[in-house]
Amino acid sequence: MSGGKFNAEAIIVGAGPVGSTLASLLGAGGVECVLAGSTGGPRPGGPVRALAMTLASRNVLQAAGAWERLPREEIGYFQKMRVWDANGTGAIEFDSAELCLPTLGYIVEQTLLDDALAGAIQTHQCLSAVVADRAESLDIGRDRAVLRLEDGRELSAPLVVGADGFASGVRPLAGIDYPTHEYRQQALVCTVDTERPHEFTAWQRFLPDGPLAFLPLSVPRRCAVVWSTASDRATELLRMNPAAFDAQLAHAFDHTLGAVTTISARGAFPLRRAHAERYCRPRFVLAGDAAHCVHPLAGQGANLGLLDAACLAQVLLAARARGQDIGALEVLRRYERWRRGENGAMLVALDALQKLFGSGSGALQWARNAGLDLVDASDMLKNLIMRLATGTLGDLPLLARSPLPARP
Ligand SMILES: Cc1cc2nc3c(=O)[nH]c(=O)nc-3n(C[C@H](O)[C@H](O)[C@H](O)COP(=O)(O)OP(=O)(O)OC[C@H]3O[C@@H](n4cnc5c(N)ncnc54)[C@H](O)[C@@H]3O)c2cc1C
């Protein structure tokens, strides 16, 4: 590499959880990569976002060398999930003991994950991280793709990966459409201390305008809150003084964990559903939120993206070992066929759940109460949903399949 020109085997645009994980997996496999984005480092005091992570994601992060870098004492985990409807009597409970697992999943603050991934990336000699501006153009040639950044630097490789999130800048440069449905909802996030301990349970109460989740952090009386609600209501809640907000939040949660005290900044994120019309072109491929975006009601977005990263790494490393061109369309199509179907099924399922629980219609209210009770009574269905929630169902990449892990 010299001056403003960077040559590599793969350029990964976007150093979020998905791009960083992919870079680390490819770096561990000896692929010369450039990761274009900004990794880890100090951030201004914005809202703290926590991610529910599946057991499969833990395996992928372990393979990427990031899981071991997370401070163990700060990883939350949950052994139970309780989901119930504010407008009725339906409820469902999941328990890790039913699957003979020590935990159903983990809760990790995103800043900790970013730092752990940034640390993992530094261990690979063949991997360079460059701080990148917006990409200005993408030229796809016969043997290489060239990405030009706004500051004039040029990145060139046989493969460019777009892992730069929902508002990806490289996806349109590659001419890939991203049909998007806006839910006209926002997810308000914050961290709270609760009067009663969370009992290592992930709690979700479905309110008429969206789900409210309390996710257990490592401290027994501390939770990450994700409150999906109509956009104007979210704006109103963001503007409230702390005491009024805490009172509204405890009320909306039916005082399940007693009084709550917000201990972080509050932030809100618009909610959408989107799926790229295709995942690849010759010498270009999408992963993570750049390829698909789901409602956060089941905490699946980053988990799907980490599976993308693990599948893509598996496909690329296998092709490279056979001496194939990793940017060839036939190689990239293997990944697309694998992941587009799996992600599409999850998109449809989460959208149906959002519609079922987001409706005030009497018939749907009856259906969801009956449905929750039915699921609670059926071992087979519950087992299936728990396997989905833990990320242990479906056609998993090898890196996500390693032996079932214990608590953090
Ligand atoms: C409220 C809320 C709660 C959520 N909770 C969960 C949860 O519990 N569990 C879960 O699995 N998922 C959850 N998600 C979804 C999850 O946050 C996303 O799916 C995940 O962050 C996607 O990762 P990514 O790396 O694909 O994209 P991003 O996290 O968006 O990262 C993309 C990166 O690319 C960078 N970038 C953008 N443009 C450029 C460019 N031109 N050049 C270089 N870099 C660029 C960005 O700065 C960013 O660092 C939640 C989402 C929301 C909104």
C-alpha cells in the first residue's frame, strides 16, 4: 500500500459489527483486507444501545476473536423470556432449562462490542483499517473493483463488500435497489435501574402502539430498554423531564419491576423493514443492515448480520482455498442463495408479528391472546421458537455451530 492507493484482496466498507466481524474472520484466514470505516474509540455521551445476542452470534464473535475481549462482568444474559399483551390475558414464557441450556442469550452494550472487535482486528497483520469518507464512485472492472473516496483516495481489490449499514453509500453505487417500508415508529432506547431485580429474564410487553422490552444487563437491577412506539409519541417521550419519563415508562411496563430510574441519555431510532433486491454483483456483495433491515422486536438485526459475515467468510475462504477468484459472481451467488432465503424468512415472520401485535382490531387481539396461550401450552412450538431465538435453527455456517456455550 502506498500514498492514496490501497490494493488488497478484499475491501470491506463499514466498520460496524458486521463489517468488523467479517474483516476479522477473513484476516484470520490470511486474506489481505482493507476495512474502510472507523472502529472503536471514544464516543460522545449518546444513548447506550444494547444488543440481544444469540448463542450462534457468540460462536461467530468467538471465532472473530472478539468475544474473549468483552469484559465478562459486563455481559448480561437471560435464562427466561416473558412476553405478554397489555390488552388481554395472553402470555408466554420461555426457559433455558427446557432446552437444557445454561442461557437463552446475552445482552451486550454495542460500545463494548465495537471496542472488542476493534481490538480483534488489530491482531491481524494482513488487515489494514483505514478511516474512510463517503465513497464517491465504484468502478467494476474485469479483474478488480476500484472504490474512490471523497478525499481522493482509491481502494482497489477483486472484491468490495458493502457492510455500511441501512443507509449504505456503496449499495447505490453498485446499482442495487433497497425497497423499504417505514413503520412510522421509533424505538426509544435508554438504560434504567429498576426497583426489583430482573431475574435474568428478558421481558417484553406488547402495547397497542408497539412492544416495550426490558433486557437484563449484568447488574441485577439494571436493564436496557427498547420502547417501540409511534414517532410523535417517541418525540414527546424524548422531550419529557426525567421524572415524568420514568413515571410513564414504569406505567407502560405495568410496574413489573417496580419503579424505574433512567441512568443514561435517551435516544430514538426510526424503524423500517427493507430487503435488497439482490445481494451481489460481480466483484460486489452486501452484508448486514446494508442488505436487510428488520424491526427490533425480536432483537435479530445484528444476529442476522453476524450470520451473513460467518457465511460469507466460509464461502470466500473455501473458494480461495480452491484457487477460485473470490470476486467472481458464481462464488458470491453461493452466499446470496444461502443467506437471502434465510433472511427473507425472518423478515416475513417479524413483519407478521409486528402487524399482529401492532393492531387494535378485536379479532387480531383475540388471535394474539389465543396464540400466546396456545404457544405457551405447546412444547413443540415453544421449542421451535426458542431455537429460533437462540439462533440455533436453520442452515448455520460452521463458525456459528461450535459447541453450545455456557454463561459469559
Ligand atoms: C433500537 C434498536 C435496537 C436493536 N436491538 C437489536 C438487538 O437487540 N439485537 C440485534 O441483533 N440487533 C438489534 N438491532 C439491529 C442492529 O443494531 C443492526 O442490525 C446492526 O447494527 C447492523 O450492523 P451493521 O454492521 O450491518 O450496520 P451498522 O451497525 O449500521 O454499521 C455500519 C457501519 O458503517 C459505517 N458507514 C456508513 N457509511 C459508511 C461509508 N460510506 N464509509 C465507511 N463507513 C460507513 C457506519 O458509520 C457504521 O459504523 C437493533 C436496532 C435498533 C434500531
